Amino acid sequence: MRYSRLVALGLVASAMGLFGTIGCSSDSDTTVSAPPKKDAGTDADAMPDAKPDVEASTPDAEAGVDADADVTPPCPTVTIVEPVDGAKLDANDDADGDACANGFQYDVSVATNAPDGTTVSLYGESGKIADATAQNSVARFENVQLTSNGTETLRAEIASTACTVEDEVTVTIECEAPSCELSKPVISATHPELNGVSVAEGGDRVSAPGSAYQVAFEVTTSIEDGQPVILNVDGNVSAVSANAVGGVATFAGVTLTPDGVHTVTARCVPLSGVEGFSTATSYTVDTVAPPLTARKVKENGVVSNLEDGDHWNPADDADAAAPGLQIRVCGTTDKATAPDALDLPASLGSGQQNFCVAVGTSSPECLAATTGGAGTAGDGACVNIDCPGGGPFNLTLTLRDDAGNPTAETVQAVTCASELPQVQFVDPVSDGPPWSDMSKRILSNSMPDPQRKDNDPVAPGAQYDVIACTSVTSGTAELFAGPQGGAMDSIGTGTVAADTGGLCGTSGLPGVITFADVTLPQSAEDSSFELVTPTSLRVDVTDESNGVGSANVSLWVDSTAPSLSIGQPEALCGMIVQSAADYVTPVRFLTSVAPVHLTVNSTPYQGDTLMLGTVEIQNVTFPLGTNTVAAYVEEPAGNIGRTPTPCTVTVGDVPTVTWQTPVQGSKLAASTTTGTGVIPDGDSVAPNWQGTLRVCTNIDMAANPGATVQFSTNLLGDIGSPVALDGSGCAERPNTDLPESDVLVLTATTSTIGAFTGSASITVPVDATIPSTPTELTPTVLDRRQTSFHLAWTAPADGTKNAADYEIRVANAAIDTEAKFAAAAVVDYTGAPAPGGSPDGIDVTDRLIEQDYFFAVRAIDGAGNRGAIAHSTTAIKASFRQLILSSGVTNEQFGYFVDGSADLTGDGLSDMLVGTYNGRTGYFYKGTGTGFVSTPSVTFTGSTIGYAGPITSVGDINGDGDPTSLHLLCSTETARSSCSMVRTRAGLPRWTSRKRTLSSAQTVAPIPGSRARFLDGTSRA
């Protein structure tokens, strides 16, 4: 965090018009014991940018230009030679000779003319399989595991900063095993690694900060519902498992730690026992964001750190040929620790331009960070920004690595020399590469709140209320729109008014313009509906003196939801199928987006292959009775298209069956558990869950006396004997014993009525075991200033399973009862708990310093059972660091004068000067990374009372660019209105003794032999 503020310099400021800039030693909160201070005088004007810390560079050097650079070599070739495109492979081709017993292995060969040692990457449909090194024009991938059944598209790639080359073949593999494919997460050329960004922000991480890194996985398979899919993670064959439902097994959170390469394979186990295996896929995990240092380039190419409150003068213009004042902003990083943030390959697409600078909410300017790209500032990139107008504004610098981990730094309240009005967009706000923030997009009117969306679903384009704020309260405004980088057309005009409604929020700008219901053009997309060219908006504000200020934003605008309709069977919705058995048929959808997600009742299906505007899903089962059908597609922008509702399909003249208890969504839980949808265990002593099953039918009991219902589960088969229907057509089975299961399918089937039976199934979790209590709950201070804590504990078990979730609370008093737990502040937890007995934890952020905190946590399982509360018994708090300084001398009024505004040693940390009112001594305390030293580094002693009284430092008086060379120290040897200049050297405490006393009438007099500058600028000595 950076701080800057202006302070008066007592008698010096009053008599001489001098000002200094105060900084703070890093991480220092220091208290100086002192008596009350008298009025020090009147503030004067600031003199910004007195201390550049890097010498000037030539334009060519700053731009990173090498006049003697070699010509870029041509791109290499790459060809997959084995297997050949279209090959059909079976168990006889299995490389390890076991006829696919442990999956299908194959040796892949790639020919290339790349130099020996070049890395060649092999990808399958689910992501990267492996890397190999080119040697003698060949890269060999030996014994790689591919899918054991189905088609596999293999892609070989060589990627560099200059170009990306690749070759692709598609083969068919038939091992007489079920299909089994890793379908999520998706690894691609533009998303080559898994990052540490949360899913909510467009990243990969599903777990909470502070807990183990987890990613959601999905496996598509043809095995039966309820059968297990097992993930092999880094050779751990029983690491994670889930049951297939509707051809998909979902893993909410799979732990991939530490950062690095992790190999994952899925094993799908059907009832037949002939297992299917997925391609062994390598996932590189990188959760560490690159370091970023904000820098600025000013007059004569001088480079220094970019700080809050910085100002650019006309002399600092970075591009004299461009109209207006151009300010040059740079971001640098450490190549040794973050090479993955420099020289990124072209295959990343827009992600290659990984350094961005944005003014307020405006569109960022982005460039690729490269080695030497920031000139003399170092490795990174520099961009020129148009001075946005008068008044302070914020600059946000962002640097991403190749995985997409961002480091952002916002520099506040900077200014530049301009009399033009400043303008900022409030709504919409700008996005930037990789354009992953869905909250910044403007989408279809059918999207749920709080998504930004089209005001009018009928009119073409996106109708939207655009709001902009400005530093003036009168004038006119005009709004323009068009493709980013292309011509822009006027789409609206408005009048500037005072912001009386608070629309400008925290921008601090007093004027507002609303462009109501303007039509925004759609962003350009490719055939897969991925973003090609964003939409740009620009607002120009003209003030009463005809000065024009502008702001720009760029974002993804797509107000059209994708279409989806059912092509075959024709008129499926409302269809009645006369059949004595389930109706199984392919369903063909007309759409331009894949995949298509279909549900028949609660059973999901998915169609992934788009061909000529259609997606077909095979073997869709419509059970006997009335079936509810729904389908949807989602395009990359986030818009969702759905089939019309309601849509039902009735199969045969069948009785209908409706579950009364439990119902879909019920949770069969422990006897003491309550809550929405929870059905408690009826017997707390007996194992498993006991309770009543009840269904009702539409059977006419007068015409069908003796009709029955058979209850069954996917794990036990039939449960006892059929139950007779009562006179109202309902059947009830009390005291039913059900086994614990995350996915228990309950089915009720009628006896034959005429030629048909009716049935209905629901899926419920059954868990009568309460999770155990987390142990070893330990809070520690994570970041004292933020203020944040890390809460660690040992994960509890839930019987033989892991817990499903945690409830976490924080309060200022002990949370040792249920009532206090309910009243405490909620700490959100995402991800999946660690296995029982393993370390677990979470970061608790945004607390208050010097406040006592207590914490509590308990586990929850999939059925909603809540374990006992684990709570901290001792308060913990983050405290200010304090240091009391004292000279040890009585009656000298130590600390009557204090100045911490200067860095006198050149180490980048502020130092402190302390004067005495009633003594002969002044003191210098050196600043360190953890505060000030406790004893004086230098002591100044004079002959009279009041020497070094109102002591202060002005800084680099002689203008030589060295802030440690010459300082002005106020002295009171005579009439308490004179000052001395003292020459210093880096590496205090050695100061030179040469000085010269100034009378109150003098501005600055030169030290003999120095090149001191008169502060009025009239001459130099």
C-alpha cells in the first residue's frame, strides 16, 4: 500500500515557501512521545516529482529496440506420422500387450524440422497428454494412454512467441469397453494451464482462498446410472470417485497440489465389469500471480516508481507527435521468479498482450510484456495513456502470466496538466483480455439478474442505459459506438447535469450524463460464437469553454440468445406413445451451439457433436408414464437458449405414479437433523436410515382391486413384497431400511393395469451419520494491515466419507453456543473439504485491526447433517506496531518538532528527524522495513538552546538527481528563523560537517563547491 500527503514545514514553509513529500517506512506505525505542538505556520504549494530514482534512458533503449537484431527464423514444420489420420485401432494395437486390460496405450511419432531440443506438445480432446523433445527430426511419445473406446483427435504443437504450428489426426479406438472421457476442465491453446483465479471470476479454482487448490472435473461415459467413475490422480488409483448419472460423473472439487504438472485418468466401471479408461491427460497447475512494479517515465526519459498522487507536466509528454499530453506508464516484473509472464506465445491469442493499464473504468491499453520490454525500467512493458483531463484519476495496472493469474495494482489520485473535462464511464464498465468477466458483458434480456442485459428483447441490437460521469457540471455530451479499433458512429447525445442522485458513486466526479435506451452494436463473434472483436464506446464531453474530454470502454455485447428447437421426433412435445415399455429414441435438435443439455424427468443427457446445424442424442429413454422434457444450450458469451416449456411426452396408457415421501430434493438424514427437505431417520439406534415411503397413483381402485406398488432401489433391488394400494390409490411402506448412499435411486412401480405398469423414480442422498467435529482449530494473523487471518483445522470425517461443506463464523466474542453461532458473521466457504484427518483451512479477510476475534467451524454432509461446533477459546487480534522513541534527556522537550518526510539514506524508506524545543540536540532515526530504529542513528548538537528546533528536510536542493546528497535542516541558533544546509552521503550515520547558515531573508545560498539551485530558479552556483 502506498501513502502520500502534504505537510507544512513550520517556519521554513512560512518564510521560504517550501514543501516536502512525506512517505512512510514500510510496515511502520511509530509513536513519538512529545508535548503539544504550537502552530507551525501556513501550508505552501507542493513541488511534485523531486526524487527520480532511475537515470534517463534513450528512446531506443526504452522501447527495447535492437537495431542489430537477427531476422526471425521461419516457423518449423510438424507432422504426426504415427498413427495416421483415420486409423482404426483395437486391442491388438495396445502397446503394452494386455489387450486394453489397463486401458489403451500407443506410441505416437511426430516428424519436425525443428532444431534438436525443441519441445513438442501432444494434445488429446481433453487437454495436454505429454511433452517430448525433438531429436533427429522426430519427437516420440511412448506408451501414452488414449481413450479405450471411441474417437480421439490428437494434435501435435510447437508454440513460440513468433508463431504456433500444429498437425492433427483423428483415430478410432475399439477395445469393446464403455466410453470414458475427461470432458472438464478444458485445456486449449488459449487456456494451457489451470490458474488460481476463482470460478466466479472466470478462472479454474473452486476452492476457497487459504484451502487446498481444487478444480471441478467432469467425465462423460456410457456406463449405467449409479455406477462408479474413479479418477486416478498422479498414480493414486483411489483418489476420487463419483457415480454416473445420465452419462456424466461430476467431481465438484479435485485437489491438485502442489503447483506443477498433474496427470489424471478416468476409469469407468460398468455392471459388466469390462472397464473403460480415458486418455491420460496432463494438467499444469499455476496459482501464483507474477510480481508487478508500477513505474512511470517522465521528462527526459527519467524512470521512477509510480506513486499515489503523481503528476505529469507538459514537459513529461511521452509522444510529442500525438495530440495532447501522453503519459507513459510501465509495469515491470522479475524474470527470475516469473518467466511465465514474459515473452508469451502467440497461441494465447489476446492473452499474449498480458500487461494492461486502464484509466478508471475506461478500456485498458494492453501490450505483451517481454524481456527488456520496459526499456531501462526492466522486463515488462510500457504504454502511453492520453491525459484524461483535469482532476485526479486512478490508474489500474494488470499483469497476467500464461495461466491467466493476474496481479493488479491501482495507483490513486494521479493528475496530469490539462484544462479539459475528465470523463469516466459508470455503466457499462470496460473489460479486457482475456474478456472472461461475465459481469461486464451485456447479454440477452432473458438472462437472470444481476447480469447486465438488453432492455428490449424485441428491438435489434442491445438497448441499454449508458451512464458517464465528468469533472464539470454543465456542458454537452455525445456517445459513440463501434467495433474496437474501427470506425465509431454517434448513437446518442446528452446534457451534463449535477449528480444529485449519487449515480457517480465513488468516482468523485460531480457531473453526470445518462444516455437512456441507446442501441449498442453487437460484438463480432466467430462461427463458434467466441469473441473476435469487442464493442467499443466513447463519450465526448464539451464544457462551456469548448474543451473536450473523452473516455472509452470496450466490452462483449451479445443480446441474442441462441435458438434451440426439437427437429426429431417431430412434435415431440405433447406426444403420446402407445407402448408397453419405455420409449427409447434418438432426439435431434436444431441449433448452432453445442453441447445440448437434455433432461427427461430428472435424468440428464448431453449431445456434444454439432453437424450441419443439428445435435443428435442417441438412446434417450422416455419411461412409461408422463415425462417432463427440457433442453438448453449455452454459448460462450453466457446466453442460454431453451426449448419451449412445458414439454411432456406420455408413453402408453399407463398409470401415473407420484412420490409423496420422500420427493426429489429430499435429504434422508440423521434423526436429529432438521431443515428444508430433510426427512430425519426414524430410528436413531439401528444402522442405516429408517422411515416411511409413500406414493400415490391415478389407478381406479374400483376397477382394479388388488393393485399394488413395488418399491425398489438401485442398490438393493426390490424392497420386500409389493404393497397394496388403499382406496385412494396410494401405497405406504413404513419402517423401510435404506442404505447410506450419495446417490440412491428410489423407484415405485405399479402392478400391471391392463397392459401397462406405471413407475416413478427419484434420486435422494441417504446419510444417517453426523459428521465428526473439526479438531485443532487454530487462527493466526495472516496480514496485519489488511486485516486478515488464516483459520486452520484438521478435517473431520463423515463416517467412511468426507464432509461435503463447512459452516464458518467469526465474532468479537466466543462462539460457544448454537445461538452465538447463528448470530455470528458468516464466512463463505467454497470448494470441497479435505479428507478426514487431513489439514484444512480458509483465509478470513476484511476484519478490523485492534479488534478481538473468535472463530467457529463445523462440518456438513451431503444430506444436510451438521456436526458439532469447533470454536476458538482465546481471542486473537491484529495490532498496530508501536515504538516509543525517547532521547533519555529530561526537560529538552524531545519530539516538539518531527519530520518523517524524507529518505535521507537512499534506501527507499522514509527516515525521521526529531528536534527539541528546549535543548541543544537534534536526532536522526533511520527507517527500516519493520519501522524505525530505536536509538538515534545520528545526533546533531549545537551550542545554544533551540539548535535543531523546527528541524525539517526539503530534499534534493541542488538538483543533481541524488536525493541523499543535499538537505535543508532548519536551525534556531539565533532568532529561530534560519536554516542550514547539510551534505549527506548514502550509508549514514556519517554526515559531512560543512554547512552554511541562512538568515530569514535568504532563500537558499550555495554551499561552497556545490551546485545548489536558488529555489526561485533565478541562478545556479
